[in-house]
Amino acid sequence: MNKKITVSKLGPDKQLVKSKKQYFVGNAWLSDVSLKLKIKDQKVYLANFSNGGRTKVHYHQGGQILVVTAGKGMLVFYKKTSLQNNNVKIKKSFQMALEKGDVAFIPKNTLHWHGALKGNNFVHMAFNLFTNGKESKTMWYDSDFLSYATKIK
């Protein structure tokens, strides 16, 4: 084989965790797999959530695939019921428990959160799909996870 193979140990990326901390509730850490392995055509993260840690409500402008590698977690989808400035009324539309070996596809522009169930750890690989050959953005919200979400600037 002529191509160089890149191998990297995965663990918390302290700089990435610090820069993304505002987008998580509870204890979570990330590792940018695509950066470590020099993958250029999609964004890949290892996400590790402890004892109920989870993402805030968000959506991706491109689709996302989650591959669960350990623990027990949850994926929750929302419908936007109204929009006023940066505030959105939300209503839970679907939820599913996730555990090791599960794979979930989150369609682009679908409001959701994912993370560990209380008292559990949860680890997944997140494949953020590119749109038109470019990295798609993620839009983040502060929320009560029940009825409202406010866009984080």
C-alpha cells in the first residue's frame, strides 16, 4: 500500500471541549476524529457523555449519523410550533433510547438533542454530512427541553 495510514488515540480534546462547552449540559467531552485522521470530506466526532450529560437543542444544516459505541442514551426530536425573533416554541415529536450498536440518522434541519440517560454514560461517533461539498453549520439553542428554545448567538 502506497498511501500513508493515519492512526490516532482518541480522548478528550481539551481545546475543543472548552470552545464547545456552551453547547452541552452536564459532563461531556469531544474528540475531532476528522482532524486527527486528516479527513477532509466530512466532519467526524467522538462524543462522550457522563451521567445524564447531553447536547443542547440544535440542528445541522446537513444530515447527521450517530453510531453508538457504549452506554445508554436518548435522541429526542422536536417540531417548531412558532417562531418569534430568536425564540422558538417547541414540541417533542419523537424520542428513542439508544444503546451500543445502534445507528441513527438525523435529517438536515431537524431540531433535536442527544446524550446520556441519567445515571448512565453514553458514547457515540457523530458523522456530520457535508452539504454541496462544504461543512454544514450547526445551529444551537438554549432550552428548557420541553416548550421553548432560544437561539444562541
